[in-house]
Amino acid sequence: MNNPVLFLDIDGVLNPESHPVLSLVHEGFVFHPKAVNYLKKILNETNAFLVISSTWRIGRTLEEVKEIFSHYQLDSYIQDMTPFLDWDATRGDEIKAYLMKRPDIKHFLILDDDRDIDPFSHAHIWVNPLEGITEDVYKDMVNKLNQT
């Protein structure tokens, strides 16, 4: 795969803790408009695809996750979801399991407000859960995803 992949968390990234508004159209909190706009800019400027690594994927099909993202015009960017291993597994463990089945993925970053990303800390862009995706995160992501 030539396009970069962005492993995406949702809570704290698209719906920051400072913006806890329950959605009327899907389960959970509304994605913050500013975070959505920055994510769209990242995806459009880098031609990246999304792989959902958030706990929002647990108990949902890929189509159900895409339905949630369709309310923000982000569904077409979603390629897949990482596997749920078990509650003791870290986000890094799940991403590793996914990448082992997808050796064609050469360039990826992880956008997450958690720090349990080992062994991929080199590819992790930490997001402050109070703020979500900010302009600084956006610039860092675009810069790193456009490096080949």
C-alpha cells in the first residue's frame, strides 16, 4: 500500500473532554467540529486512510463504524479496524497484530490520547484529551505523513 495509514482513536481525539456533548444521531459524544475539520485536512493533504483503533470499534461492525463517521463526511476514509484482542491488550498490541496481517502497510502514524502504544512510540502523535486535534497536531501529522 502506497498511501499512509492513520490509526485513529476517537475519545479525546475527535471528542475532547472539554466538549462533552451527547450526539442525537449516533451513540456517544458528538465529534468536535474543529477536530473533524483538522482530521479532514490531514487526510486530504496526505492521501491517508483511516484504520479505527478506538474502543468505539468493539462490538461494532466496520459498516456500523462507517455509519457513525458518515455524519461527519468521514466514512469514505475508513479502510478497516484493528482487532480487539482482549481487555488486557494495549492499543500497541492491537496495532501490531493488525500490521502483522498487513505487511503491505509501510507508512503509518497513530493518533491517540493514550500512551499505551509500544512498540510504536516512534509513530505516535499524542493528543491532549482536553483539546482533541489542534492546529499543532494537524501540522505535525501532515509533516510526518508526507515524509517518505
